[in-house]
Amino acid sequence: MDEEDDKPARRSIGARRNPETEEAILEAAEEVLQEAGYTGFSIEAVARRARAGKPTIYRWWRGKADLLLDVYRRQKGDFPFPDTGDLEKDLARFAGMILHYWRANPSGQIFRSILAEAQHDEVAAEGVKAYALDRRTYMAGMVKRAQDRGDVAPDIDPELVAELVQSFVWTRLFTDRGEASEEELGAVMRIIVRGAAHVRVDTER
């Protein structure tokens, strides 16, 4: 018999999450992921490792991708906003931090796998959508700060600008192009912040 099977099961408190059990499940999920990888990851293995019932896990997370998104959030946390007083530089540095994190940590591959699964799994797609909207709102804080300084027009939607940045870094991750120089990131954020249109001057007036 597996040594883990000898330990008493953790008690659930129904739909309301028991913090101790939730922490045990997330820790177990990280361990199973590290040992078995994304393809070998299973709810059954997590339940056994955490000494929690599968029904409890499925009550709190709707599936593998949903649980792994929480594992990813737990590992990654929130990056602090750069504050140079220049929105282009702030966005470029922020994007650079994200890309570097994905290159330097297994979390990058985890998130890439979740994005891939979301292409054919409805539950995963809903989880990714919710996470994307949450991250867009978070990143919009940098744009709103610049707007408050008067550096961004008041009619610009900060969340739309944030989504453009988010789209850039997520596409780089999904297509395995995480390397980006400061110059490249600066050029991309310059286009996003300033736009690509050349304003024509009407000389006949």
C-alpha cells in the first residue's frame, strides 16, 4: 500500500473552501506537476498526494486546466509595475519581465500547455478567458497611472492598451519566441502607445 494511503483523509467543508485543504491541494498539484509533467498530471494523483477527495477537488476546480491555472497564479504572483514616468518604458520593462519569467521558469511551459488545451476544451477556455480579463485589468493600472499624469488622452481605454500588450506577450509565448531585446520591446510599445498612423497636415487650409 502507498504510504500516502495510510494517512487520514482531509475533511471538506462543502462548497466553501477549507484554507488548509486548498493549500494542501495546490502544493500537491505543484509536486505532481514537477514529477510527472503536464501530460502526466492528473486529478487522481493530486487527490492521493493531498489526501483529499476527488469530489472536493472537482467542486472547487472544474478540471485539470482550472486547477493548473491556480497553480500557475500561485507560482507567478503579480509583477510590480515599473515606474519610470514614461509609459513606453514601463510597458516595455513589464513585458520584458513576463517574457523572462516564462523563459526562466517551468511555469512558462505550464501556461503554454494550458493555452493549448484551451483551444479544444471549453472549461479550459473559460478559465483562460477569466484569467486574461483579470490580467488585462491589472496591467491597465500602468496605463491609468500615465493617464492620470496627463500622458495618455482621457478618451483612451486603458484596458484596451493593456490587451494589446498582453496579446503581444501571449503570442510570443504561444509561438515559442520568448527572446526579445530591449530595443525590440521598446519599438513594439512605442507603436502601441503612439500608434502607427502618420498624421497628415492639410496645407491647403
